[in-house]
Amino acid sequence: MKYAILTSSFLVILAGMRSTLSFADNVSSLESKIETIMSTYRRNLPVDGFTTQELKTVDPNHFLRALERYEDDEAWAVRRLTYWYEFRLAQVQPLPEVRHEVVERLVKASITTSVKQANKWLLTFTEQDFNQDAKEMIRQSLQRDNVNRWHVLICGAANIRDLLPRLESLLIDELKHQSEVDKQRIGLPWYYTTGWSARLARARMGVKEDITKCLQLVETVENLDRRVITLLRDVGYIRQPQAIEHLQKYLESDKRLSPVSPPVPGEPIASYVLDILIDCLKDFPVARKLGRGYKSEQIEQARQWMAEQKQKLAQEKKQWDIIR
């Protein structure tokens, strides 16, 4: 009986290994699995997709070529899953050529399809991941009359500096805008406008007056929950030394967000900021935790590391090692 169980387990493992190897070496097997996944997904039925381990072992060229036909599928869910797999491939196989190809496809998805998730995915890439074709699509998008604010933010992430004048033309007087919104009780707060996105993008590309203005505007929001939940993420987007130090002040805070289920206390502000800093700084000592929920020891570890780094950088006259 023991031998039979061991044999059965070995066969299951062997089958998994063969499946993984087949995806790496057999194009028809890969295409067949993709077709099965997409046709099942199209019917809104449960489906076993590609595991992270499988994505690590597939031939990226074969995988991207096989997915391409589904990028314009009539079913929105299939299009979204297609771009999600491409995004995940760039994460687990971060080769420059793979990331260039995936970013170009995601830019296309952002501009020409209804897969809005592509916008947020694009903001996780660095400026080196945007090739010239991707940048040209962004340039063309920003020449439109009705500019998409997500495309403005993506422009900043891609560091397309020749678009700085165009971004300047999109700027608004945020406080004046807010005054009108409050007076008329209609319209979006300034931090949801395309003008604010343009200021953020210029700040990310190093325009000093816009960096300063962004950080000042954040502090004008009196509601602490709104400032932390919405605007500190924007501060993280800037990826400049002044923005990192701004976030460090909130990391040092012992305040909490408003409780969701009283009398349970709200989430520590430091825990929220920790999540942002992990995306911003290289070699950060705390690993991302799903759903946040960082322990007090991890928060203290991050605080100590930030303080030590700041002192070390000052002595060596260097800047934060920021992921851009």
C-alpha cells in the first residue's frame, strides 16, 4: 500500500513536470492550453489557468505569440485575461526584450481597448521598459483634446521629457478649482483631475517647482484618511528624494486611520506607507505582505532602516536608490 501511494505521488509529480516541460518545448501544447483556457473563460466557467511556475518556464516568445490573437477578442473577459498573462510573464521573466514587448502591448491596450486595468499595470514598470513604439503611442494619445489622466501618469513613468510643455499646458490652479467645487457643490476634487496628474508626471520627471507644489498640496487635505489613502500613493508615484522623505515622516507616525469596525482600531498609517515605500526603494528590508497587516516589528525595522539610510546617504552625499 505504501509503495502504491508513493508510486501514485511520483506519477502526479512527473505529470506536472512533463506538463511544464511541454509548455517550454512544445508550441502546439502551449497553444492548446491557451485555447482551452480562453474558450472556457469565454463561457464564464471555472478554469485552471497558468501557474506562476509554468509562466517561469514557458518560452516567452512562443507564449506572447500565442496570446496575441486574443488581444482583440470580442469578449472583454478574454481580453483582460490575455493582458493579465502578458503582465505576469513580464514579472516572472523580467528580461528586457520581454518587458519591452509586454509594455508596448499594454500601452496599446490602455489606449485602444477597454481593459482599464492595463493603466495600473503599466505604472509598475520602469522607464527603461518603454521602447520607442510605446512612447510614440503615448505621445499621440497626449495630443488629443480630451486627454486621459492615466496616460498622463504613464507618460511620467516612461519619462518622456519632450512632453513636458504639453503637460504644462494641462496644469490647473488646484486650490482655485477646489474652491469652485466647494462653492457649486459639483465636480471632482482637484486630486482626481487631469491637471493634478500632469503636475505629478512633471514632478516624477524632476521638475522641482512641481515636486514642491505636489507635496504642499497634499498637506492641504485636512481629512487624514483621504490624505493617506488617496494622496500618499500619489506621493509615492513621484519617485523623487523629496517625496521619499515626505513619506518617511508618515512612516514615523503612530496615528491610525479611522476604524472600519469599531471598537477595533483602524490600520496604522505607518503600515499603509510601508506598502508604498516597498514599491519605491531598492533593497527595502521588509517584503510585501498581501493585504498589508504588517507587524509592529516590521514597521520598526523599516523605520530604523530608513533612518540609517538617510544618515548614511547624507554622509556620502548620495540620494535614495529609487526604483524609477
